[in-house]
Amino acid sequence: MLPPEFLVRVQNFTEENKQLGYITKEEFIRDAIRFKLTMLSQEYEYIGIPKQRYDLLNEAAKEMNTLHSTAEDFIDTQIKDVLKKYRGWKQVKIGTKKKR
């Protein structure tokens, strides 16, 4: 049971954003619940990036012929690079402690 004004809002959203692929408001609501359960299960951490900045990063990645074809690829690569450096840093730190 959802408040009628909420259902109207969801209905309007799905009608105005058909490109997202939701045919019915029920389909959208099921998907939203799945997303929220995944988010709350602590399997993932979601970081808010203003859409305008995210879109501009996508545009830059494509137009500048970078190694990254999308904003998501760029962000993922940055995270992997930092974590690789962090693992190396930790190994050095552990080695320094053992020598003492």
C-alpha cells in the first residue's frame, strides 16, 4: 500500500522517462526495491556525483581519446590504481616494522 500521490509521481516519472525501459509503475517500484535492498545489504557503497559533472566526465573521456571510454571506467581505474599503491605501501610499512 502506497500513498496515491506517491503512485502518481512514479507513474508520471515512468511516462516521462520511457527511455529507462520501465513499462509500468509496478516494474519501476520492484526495481527500486531491489536497488535499495542491494544498497542496504552493504555489498556496495554508492557515491553521489552530480549528473552534470558525471556527464561532462563521460564527454571528456570520449572526446579526448583517453584510455577510459566512460566516466565509470575512469573512476574504476582510479580506485584500482590507488588500492594497488596502498597494498604496496602497506607491504613497505609492515617490512619497516619487522626490521625494528
